[in-house]
Amino acid sequence: MDHVGVRWAATVLVGAGILWGGQLDAQLSVYPMNEHPNPYQTVNDFFPLPDGREWGATSAVDIDPDGTSIWVAERCSSNSCATSNADPVIKYDQDGNILTSFGGGMIIWPHGIDVDDQGNVWIADARAASAAELAQNPNAAGKGHAVYKFSPEGEVLLTLGTPGVAGDGTGALLNQPNDVIVGPNGDIYVADGHGGQGANADLSTVSRVAKFDRTGRFLESWGRIGTAPGEFRTPHSLAFDSQGRLFVADRGNVRIQIFEQDGTFVTEWKQFGRLSGIFIDDNDVLYAADSESSATSNPGWQRGIRVGSAITGHVRYFIPDPDQNPGGTSAAEGVAADRLGNIYGAEVGPRQLVKYVRDN
């Protein structure tokens, strides 16, 4: 079979939900997945903010252990909380009512979120304050480059990294952490390094997964900037499937990488697009938020949320971004789904939290 035929066959296998070996799929291009049905209705303006403030950018959304309440971390009616004391972490019930909020004055750039089985809320604070922000608010010093574990009431229970201090990618210090997730045995995984897809990224750019035990003790890390298996160009989001495999949205490399919990590479998938956010529910349904595909970053692919299987890799549905213009603002960067099947998209560009309801 010639190269074109191999590429066609690979596309058919992906569309049928049949996986191929990691060594082979790394050599092949997957044709754009834009034509799947969209059985969801979009619900805008469902979630108010405390004190009636306007939405800021958000990429962080997750579901409470009750299966229906929604947690979101929002950037204080702007794209940063460095000059604000507003509470960025907010909990809603399934009807969109605010249940609680906290975190004001503690976080600069809330980027990733995980709500563990006990209801504790983990927030990745992905950067320190800029010089301009510090000039406006000197109290913003000593924050960022950290992950916080909050109780459901907002008490800080644990801090990973040293707030305000950027690491070099070799130990416990963090550098622009994108996301955090608690593993099946209580170990904590951090997607560390937001700059890997930038034009100025070099070999010193942090781009790894860092692993800590449940007490916050650094255990190990794997990955560096690059394109090979186990390397990353911005590990932007994390999720576990029912088998305990760690899925990493490797955004700059336009792929998902799948690992064992010790960092052993399993395979890579490209059929879900250029992912910023990834969520896997208890039934191994995979929700993938592609917020960056464009004519230059991922030719032929449209932005939106792809829904499929974390077991087979089959893509079943596609919710398109309503703005597909090249260079246009992204729709969802963060994504989550409740036990009723409702999807929630956390949007950096349009700055809102959108609810998607499945048609009957």
C-alpha cells in the first residue's frame, strides 16, 4: 500500500474507533474531524458571577463529587486577578445558582482545576504578576507558579511549589503550571510549563509532568520540550481514564499523549485536534476542547469540542466553535461534563462559562 493509501486507511481506522500502534500512528497524519453530528444545544448566560460582575477569561472547570454541581476558576472579570480581590473560585448548583466562592487576593492566573473525590478543590496558578501588575498592586508579589489545594470551604490545605518562585523543571518548584489532577492512589500530577508552543521557546523551556505524593512530597517528573513520545510543547490539561492511564493534552504538538502512572508512554492520538482541555467521565467518555486549531496552527481542522471514547479513541460528536475565522477568539479551553451528560465549556476568548445540553 502506498503512503497515501496508508494515510487513508489510518483515517478509516480512527473513524471506526480502532486504534493503531504508537510507533505507527506517530508517522501518520489524521484527516480533520469536523463532520461529526452535534446533538447539543448551547445555553449562554446561565451562570452569574458574585456581586453581578462581568465574566473574565476562564479555562478551569470541573464537576463536584455530587455529579451535578459545577466549579469554575475565573480571572476576576479580566484576564488576570493580580489587581483584584474578587473571588476567582466559584461553585454553582445544577440550576446555575452560586453556592460558594473563595480565593480572593491569593491567585494571579487561575488556569487549571481538579475537584478530588473528597470535594477538595485544586487550582493551578499559572504565572506570577507582571511588572505592570506589580506597579498597580505590590501585594501581588510572591504569588503564582504554584498549585493550591483548598477545602470545599476555601481553606488552604496544601501548596505545591513556592508561590512567586519559578522552577527550572528539575524538582519541586513549578514554572507556569497549567493543570493538576489527583490520581487513583492519591498521587498528584501537575502539567508544568505554559510556554512550550511559543515562538521563543528553547531547550530551557519547562515542559513536563511533575508527580507528588498525597502529602506534597516531590516524587519524579518526566518530559521536556520536544516532539518525540514523552516530550511536550505545552502539556495543557490532564485526565485519567477508568484504567488509570494519564491523558495529557499536548497542545503545541496537536495530540493527546497517554501514559502509565509511572510516566511510561503508551500511545498518542491526534484525532481530537489541538487540545487545550480534556475531561474523561466515569463511563470513559472523552471530552476534548480544541480552542486553537486554525489555518496556521492545525490546517483543515475546526475549533470546538469533540466527544468520543477514551477506550477506543473513536470521535462521535463535534460541537463547533461559532467563530471559525482564522485568528478569531477561542471558544472553550476548559471542559467538563456532569453525570447528566451536560457539557460545560470554560472560555478564555469570549469570557464566559457555557452550558451544552444534549437534545432529547
